[in-house]
Amino acid sequence: MNKTALIIGSGLGGLATALRLEKNGYSVRIIEKENTAGGRLNILEKDGFTFDIGPSFFSMSYEFKELFDYLEIDIPFELNELNPLYTVFIEGNEKPYKIYKDLDKLAAEFKHIEPNFKKEVKKYLLGAKNVFHDTEYKIIKRNFDSLWQYMISMSTVPKKHLPKMFRTFWGELERYFESEDVKIIFSLVAFFLGATPFNTPAVYGLLNYTELEHDGYWNVKGGMYNIVRGILGLMKERDIEITYSTEIKNVDYKGDEINGFIDQDGKKWEADVYVVNADAAAFRGKMLGRKKYSEKKLDKMDWTLSPFTIYLGVKGKIPGIEHHNYFLGDNFKEYADTIFRTEVTPKKPYYYVNVASKSNPNCAPEGHENIFILCPVPDLRVKPDWSDAQTLADEIIEDLGSRVDYDIKNNIVSKTVYTPTEWQDKFNLYRGSGLGLAHGLKQIGALRPANKDEVFDNVYYVGASTHPGTGLPIVVIGSRLVTERILNEH
């Protein structure tokens, strides 16, 4: 008789783990709080428009290939490489910067502000490349059974990288570039992942390597939710069932094993092993009562910024804006320094804009644009009251319209706003933190909540707040690591 696995939550990590376990002979079932699968990788269909709710692009596309190679099948969706990667509008500049992987094209964008850009960026990216490949299998793509094992593995990383653990991301950029604009643009990988370059270790310059040289950025033809649709089709073929609108409320255990999880209707869900695709820290505190993860202690941890998102259907076609865009002010240092700790709605907010209709016309009615706006804001620990959400949304829409010279405000035919409160409630994100626990040196590797429960032998975790961390390709790696654990231990 096949062993059984119950996966709690249907984010990408949970879906990928389900496919891997089924491949290895497990009978797998998923329960999901919402009425659609995907977690943050989800979809909003409204007024004839289709919006990707969360992620709109990703790097390390080869991790998806690894997953489906493991399953011995073709990728069930079509990848599309971004070119240019994105466009950056900085207030006060006459024209935006287009960011290319081609360093000659990129150097041409910066020639008037950074004459030695190509020479310096090659040196910078070489250092970032070395960090990436020297840590990839020693820190990211492996499990840790103890803190001691992690420290031993860390000690094998070449010592030349040690200064980057104590230098900030911004400090590292200052060693190579003179232009504030260049440093700001290279910092966006940290800022829009929920941190700032002024409190992020320099080792995360490896993210610039992944975007500019290693693999670039990708999205999915027809919309990001086609990742989930493709996986759901495979799950149907493999008899992996998802039960929706089912939220875990309690746990039944004896000794060092869970006997079952209990839902809102009192139904008990039983299996041989359980994989939790919810926040690995908050779940331990709320559901399992761990003192280490009490609300008080969770609030002292470092969390990523919250998303404030706006989904607009706009009449007309908007020139001068690409599929992926960043809109920044002229006060980056001041803005980044205050955004984590202000209770006040940010003034002149920085935001990302995804106009999916530029490359996927089917997501909007003919003659319309589909616009997704993401503004990183303080989480609910810092700013619990979002009664001023409409004010912020209106300011962003007004600013965007003026920056692209189009009357967006008076051409809106569909509008939806998600504050950190909605993100917390819909996706069980602790305090509305968009990407879970941050990746400071005290919260990486074995210092992150483990993917194996510390008390129960048959409970595991996958997702953003456990090892190895956040981001679509990283949680796919996480699905591989947790599957390896389960196969080795059961």
C-alpha cells in the first residue's frame, strides 16, 4: 500500500512537492484555504480583465526545467525571456533607462552618467558570480540537520567572500560605480524583494548576476498563472486531489508524531507524512504553540515589506510604457531608510508597474490595458491601519498618469486594491509580509525555520519562510530538498 502525504497549502512549493512525492509512489492530497490554487501565484479575473495577483517574472528559469526533468515530462507552459529586462523611470530624468542583459546596450544607456560602466560592471558581476557559484550547493541547494553542520558548510565557502557578509549591498555598489542612478537601479533587486540595500548584505549582489548575466528574467506566455494551470493538469492526470475552502484550525498529536490536522468543520485529515506550505515560522507559533515562534518573538524577527497592490483595467493603449517598469522618486536613500518604520502612508511612493497587455493581449478587452501596480509598504506591525488606502492608491495612479503622459485616472474601467490586510487574510501572510522572513545573515540557511519540524517526525515545511528562502525558483528548490528529506526518513 502506498504511503500517504497531506500537503497543507497549494502555493508553488506545495504543488511542486506534491508532484515529486507522487513520482516516488506517495498517494498525495492537498488542502487549500482559498477556492483557487497557487497561493501568491494567483489570478484575479474581473470586468473582462485577467490579472496575475502576485509574481510577474522570475529568474533561474532552469529550476522549472529541473522539476519537470525530474518528473520526466516537458514543461507544461511556455517560458518567455524578457528583453529588455525592465524599464526604470527616475523622477527628474528626461527619459527612462532600459535595462538589458546585453552589456553593450546597457553601457549605452549609462554612458552619460557612468563612462567606465562596462569595465566596472564586468568586475562587479564577476565577484557576484563567484559568490553565487561558491555558495549554490554549499548553502542553498542542500539540507542542514544542525546548526553545527551549517557552520561547517559555511566554513568551506572561500574566505575572499567574507567581507561581503559584513558590507552592505549599497556599500559594495559604491566600490564600483559613481552614479547614484546606477547604484539605485542595481539596488532594485533588494528593494522590491522587501529589503533595502542599506541593510542587506553585499553577498546579495549575486541577484544582479542572476538577472544580468546568469539567466535573466522570464515570465510565462499567457500569464504567470499558467504555471499553476499546467501543474494542476498534471496533478489531475496523477490523481492528486485538492480540496478547496478548507482551513486547518487544530492539530491531533501523540508523542513525536502528528495523528492528523483538523479543519474548520471538525474534519480530521490523516496521512503518513504532512508537508506544510504555509509560513514555516508563523504556523509553528499559531498552530503548534511553539514558544520560540510566539507572536512576541515573531514580531522581533526581520520580515520583508508588505505589498500594496492595485489592479487596473484602463481604456485606451498607453504609449511610452513597457511590460515591466519601475517608477522611482529622487530621494532613494531617505525613502529606503524610512519605509520600514513609518506609520504614515509614503509620500511620492516608489512602485513597480506590470502592463501585461503589452505582451499578452488576451488579458484585457481590445483597446484596453491591464495594469498591475506593486508598492512596497510597511507591514502590519508598523502600520496596522490602512483606512487611508484609497489616498495612496489615488496618489500612485495620479503620479503614474503624469509620468507616462496619459490620463489613467479618468479612463479606469476596473479597479481593485489589496492592502497588507488583504494579503494577510487571503494568503495567511504574517503581518502581511509579502515574501515572508527576510534574508539577513541571522535568517539564512540553518538559521531559518527548518524544513523538518523540530518535534514531530512526520511534519515538514516548504515555502518562502523555510530553507532555502523566497522567490519562485527558490521554493522549487525547496520542494526538492523537502522531498529528499521525506524519502530519506520515511
